[in-house]
Amino acid sequence: MNIAETIKETRRIVKEWKMQGLTVGLVPTMGFLHEGHESLIRRCAAENDKTVVSVFVNPMQFGKNEDLEGYPRDFRRDSRICQEAGAHLIFHPCPEEMYPPDFFTYMDMDTITEGLCGGNRPGHFRGVCTVVGKLFHIVSPDRAYFGQKDAQQLSVIKKMVRDLDFDLEIVGCPTVREADGLAKSSRNTYLSEAERQQATVIHRSLRYAEEAIAAGERDVKTIREEMIRMISQQPLADIDYVEFVDWGLLQPIEKLEKPALVAVAVRFGDTRLIDNYLWE
């Protein structure tokens, strides 16, 4: 497995693969990899001849009050996970490599970035679109893999690819969970023991929504109010949002009539966790 720290070296390696007629898959990450990332890498390796994993903590997608410096990092462990999962190349640039001092160009999007996480994290998706767009240009992958846990991000990336005519396929992959249902996340390491125990309410509330919809309930207000009640019973939980949006432009809905996303964000102390259920 190769490790490249520069755009030039990454392009050189990928160009050699392409000249051999090999397909290339990309798994963008911010490092501190867990089983969710590993599942993306393994699927990418199974569906492509070569797999590239980017490990880059993107400063552009952190807000003013978000702890960029405190974001967990362990590149040695990340490298081991990548190699064991079947990656062929890690692209591990420094911030200056991706954003030199004279960097002034950005990718942005409106409408589907304005609600959910975008509503409380101004500039976040501008940073996501910009870095992912750069990675697509650098690696020129045939496919790129993203987790369903970050459903708004997945929707945004798919829309960006369609709107800007990127020549690649976006593959969404199922959320990987702990045994008690909590979605795997690098941020789970921030939780205290008590917060970790109470955080399982997020998945329980989504399971309730799934079961209510399966039983025929279509009124969003009815389901949402019960989800809020369930989460609010946990004393350490601070609800950011519980929202029902259409699975297209991610606009709020009042009744379930077509594919919809049930999305939840809850803070436990300083840690913000997200999860969702997609009804199709």
C-alpha cells in the first residue's frame, strides 16, 4: 500500500493505474477510522481494481465554535485499517497542500444545505463540497463511497455530481452500528460513560418512527412529537433537531407520501451525534 502526501504524487500513481485500464474507487474520510469506514473501504475494494482512501481533517468544514484541533487523529492506526481492508493508496495531505495561502475558490450549494445540519452549521457544506470536489479532481475515481449515516452529506454530494457533471458514480452504503444500535462515529469517543448509555435513545427513537410508519401512521407531527418525548426523557440529551424531509431536496414535510428522511441530531455535552432512517 502506498501513502502519498502530495497531489502530484497521488495523480502520478492513479494515472499509472488508469493507463493499465484499471478502475479506481475513492473513500473520502477525515481519519480516526472505525468499522463504518472499514465497511466502505472493503466494499470499494470489492467493486474496483484499486482503492484510494483520503485521510484529511478538512478545516473548511469546521465552524467557529467547533474544535478542529481537538478532532481525534491516529494516522498509524488509520493506515493499518486501510491496509487490512484492502486499500492500495492513502492520500494524506496537510492543509497547506489542499488550501495554499492564495486559495480563493469554493464550491457551494443552496436549498438542500439550508436545513438539518446545514441550518446550525453555516459554511459546513461549503467546506464539504469544496474538499470533495477537489478530491474528485485529484483522484478521478470511477466510484466514490459515502455512508448513509451522513444522509444530508450523501444527498449533497449526489446533487453536486449531477449538477456539475462529474464523471463518477456515488455509492451510498448502510450505516454500521454498535451492538446497542448507536451509529458508529469518530465522535463517540468524546462521550462520557453516562452520555454513551443515554445516546442509544437516538436509535430507539428512529426504530419507533420506522415501526409507526410500518404500522400505517403517515402524520409527521404525531411521530415527531413521540420521538421528541422519548429523547427528552434522557437528562443529558439536548435535541438539535428531529426532522422529516423529502428524500430529494430535503424540504420539510407534514405527511408521509413519498420517500422521506427521518433525521435526528442530539447533543450530549459538547458532542453532537446524528442518525437517520430513510423511508422509501
